[in-house]
Amino acid sequence: MNKTIKLLEKLSNGHGPTGFEGQIRQIIREEITNPEISIDTDGLGSLICKIEKDKQSPKIMLSAHMDELGLMVRYITEEGFIKFQTLGGWLDQSIVNQRWIIMTKSGNIKGVTGIKTVHVMTETERKQIFPKDNLFIDVGAKNKQDAEERLGILPGDPISPDSSFEFLNSDNLLLGKAWDDRVGVALLIETLNSLDSKKLPNNVFGSCTVQEEVGLRGAITSSYTIAPDININLEVGVAGDYPGMNPNLAQEKVGAGPSIFLHDSSMIPNLKLRDFCIDTAKNLNIPIQFSVISGYGEDGAAAQKSFGGIPAINIGIPTRYLHSHNGIIDLNDFIKAKMLVKNLVENLDETTVKSIKSFD
Ligand SMILES: [Zn+2]
């Protein structure tokens, strides 16, 4: 258990904004300890982990994305403030008054997104949202030259949220950044580490993808690299259990078990695969939740549309406050999801895969 928490902490604290996933790639290489697993990368940087049984057996692809929402240095003002490009779907008000890490060639530089103080705002300004294009990061530089030469900041440097993992007043609620999708990455790592090729009726691939937050880019290339028969995508679920949310928006509750997505704006899952997941959870006595939401997007959608079409499903860990510096998940949901995913993988034999792939 301790090991699981340590892994979640390491992955949440790790910095890997979209397009700059190197640090997370490194963590995964360290944490995949099953000697049967070989690790490679595709041409875009996604990690392809593999337990190969034989060439004839079906190929099952687990996937999870390594990247997190971030920013990128656009330019430095003459006064030494950092203007930025957003990487991924930020809400403007989630960017204001936060701490950030600018990942320069020579190391991490701290910064903060400030806005003008309330003391000098007009009545209208106090009610307004500050659009991201007007924001900047203050790194304490004297001027542009100081930011470039002393701090080593350059256009194109990635910027990651600065927010540390901690327990939230309990021993099961975990507070941290980047659960989207490091919780999926942790699930993928622990599932792969628990597998034994002698007990597998298939070849298992773990695809840790890059650049999901800007359009599932890594999932496209890794799906074509692996050519799976089935894709099980591991993601954050959307919790709807806090003020301002309601079941019309999102149905999941943190702590009530992993979720199966029945609809999001990018994908409708394969129905036989959906039923296989529901039956497996029932047999294992794992409580599951369903998610029907109108927004969202996930890597399963890219896998589903690769080649001639591939059965895919998205399994979620309910998460509060997605796409911000502070998300909340429940360790118990993670543990149940791990049991479910391991069993799904171990039971996807040739006959089951054939039946899932058939529309007869
Ligand atoms: Zn995600």
C-alpha cells in the first residue's frame, strides 16, 4: 500500500506539461519492475510497454496519458515578466494567483501569476474574469536580460503547476495536481507489474501517451504502433459530488468505486466490451459507477478510430477539480480499479476478444 501511495505521490509531483513529458517517461521506466516487460518509445515520445506471449494471441492495449496541463513561455517583456501560451484546456480563473515552475535548460525557476490588487480595482473589475492573454508570470527578474541571463528563461520553455501532493485530512483522500492523468499512469504501471505472462491468454501492451491534452496526439501514433485488438483506457473520472455540480452534469462520487464511461464527447464505448467490464466487476464484487457526460475527451477515442476500428472503453477514477492545481481522488477507488483492470486483462482470451470484435 505504501508503495502505491509513493508511486501516486511521485507521479503527481512530477512535472510533465503537454509536449514535455520526459520526466514522467523517466519515472515510468524506473517504476516498471516486472522483468517480463520490455519498454520502447514511438516516434512522438509515447512509451510502449509490452508483455509478449506469442504472435497469435490477441493484443490488449492499456493506455494512459503522461502529460498534464501546463503553459509555455511565449516571450519576456522588457520589464522581465513572462507572457505565456496555454497548453491544454485551462479555465482562465484557474490560472490566476497560482505558483508555477518554469522548466529551463539549467533548472526549475519559480514564478507566480499575479493580477492587479483589489485595492485599486473598479467595481466592474472586481466582478470580471481576467483573461489568460492578459496574464503574466512574475519570476522576480529585474528586466528581460536578467530573466534570460540570470534565470535562463527562454521562449518555448515549458511551465508546470507548482502544487505538492498531500493527504486531505484522512488516510485515503489524496490531494495533488495532475491526477489527470497520472492516476491512470499509476494504474497502468501497477497493473503491468502485477501480470505474469504464464497466466495471460494474450499479449499486453501499456501505452503511456504524450500530448493528450491538445488533441489525443500520442494516442494516435501509439495505437498505430501497437495495432491492438482491444483498448482499455485509464483516465480520471469526473466527480459530480460537490457544490455547483449535479447529476445532469456528472454522476460520479469520489470513493464510490471506479467508473465506466458510457458517453463523452469523444467516444461511445464498444457495447460488448462495456458489458464485459460490468460482468467482471460484478463477479469481483467491485462497485462501479457510470459516467454519461457531454464534454471531455480521451485517448480511447483515438484508438477506437485507428485502422479499421478497435473496441475501446474508458475506465475512470472519480476526481474533483480537474484541470487545476488541486485535484482530489480516493485511494480506495484506485485499489478497486486496479483489481478490475487486472481481471479484465487476464480474461480477454481469444474467444472473448473475437466475440467483442464481432457485430453478428
Ligand atoms: Zn485526461
